[in-house]
Amino acid sequence: MTNWQHQIEHIRRALADPTPVPFNELLLVRDHKGRLGRQMEPGPGIIPREAAALLLLYLQDDELWLPLTVRSAALPLHRGEVSLPGGGIDPEDDGPIGAALREAYEELGIAPEGVEILGILTPFYIPPSNFRLAPVVGFAANPPVLRPNPTEVEAAFSVSLQRLMDPATVEVEQWTLRGMNLNVPFFALNGHKVWGATALLLSELLARLRRTMDESAAQ
């Protein structure tokens, strides 16, 4: 079994493990005292819209890669931020998996039939859009031809899973957000600062993968 095949098997096991990942293993915005600087659940009486995004791992040169998007500056929310293809779950979608595959096709032209679903990460709340996002993880044996939809996506780029797992890609800066001075962790990738919801879900995948790999190594 090749290295990437071992990684896929580890990812399957990691996604099947219901044990939550502790907050301290996730890239979360915090204040100077270490308290969370983002709202993790909707407020009383607020009903979030269910949403989904696709984290697609694909094989290229015997490595696993994943595409990321730079959101269009014309969008009302999260403009210019690095994200994954995703959006609200429509009534005609087959749940979060159907919505994630549809959004990936609409935003990047990724054909749904070429994607094998590996599992779903922990859904979480995104306050600005009032979404509860379910990150769907998929695998494609062949590199997708990315065709960004200019109405939603300004650009697209890919990074290797190996690069994401390198601790040196994570940096922390102090930003002023919503009038507060906060410590913002992010992945420094291709000249972009990948923070917020995207950093949160990517860090959960990495934390789960490392835990599974450590367990296998200890056996």
C-alpha cells in the first residue's frame, strides 16, 4: 500500500471516530486571555440555515492535494477570503453531501461522479452568514480540472496535505475584529492567510488525522 493510500485509510478512520477534537487543537480566534473570540453556537431564538462545503482530496504525483477558492470581491459576505466550495442546502439537495457536490460543481466545475465521499467533519456555526456548516470530505483519484465560476470565485489554488500538516504553515497575528484585539491563527498558503471557518475545519481534519496516525504507530 502506498503512502497516499495509507493516508486515505487513516482519514476514513479519523472521520468515523465520534470523539470530539478539543478546542485547543483547532485554529480558533482568541482574545489575549485565550478565550474564544468567535461565537460557536447561534443565539437564543436564532435558527441557522443548514449548509455544506466540500473538502476534496485528490491524487496528484502520489500525493494528496486539495483545492481552495478565493471568494469574489463582489459577494456580500466573506469577500476575498479563502474558502472551500459550499453554500446553503437546498430542498432538492440530497442533504449535506448532495449540497457539497452541487456547490463544488457550480463554483469549480468539479464533476460529482468523480468524487468518493469519505465522511463528514463536525458541523459548526458561522455567525456572519447564519450557517451551520457541514464539511464533507471527498476523494478523487484524478486531479480535477478547476473552472472557477467568476460570479463567486476570484481564483482557485491547490495545496498538498503534506504541506498543510507542516506546523510551519501556521502563523498567528493580532488583528482588530469587531472592535476587539484578537489573536488570529491562520495557514499561510500561496500568499494567502487562510483563517476563520476554513482554518477551523482544516485544523479539525489535521487533528483527527494526526490522532489516528499516532494510534496506529503505537500499536
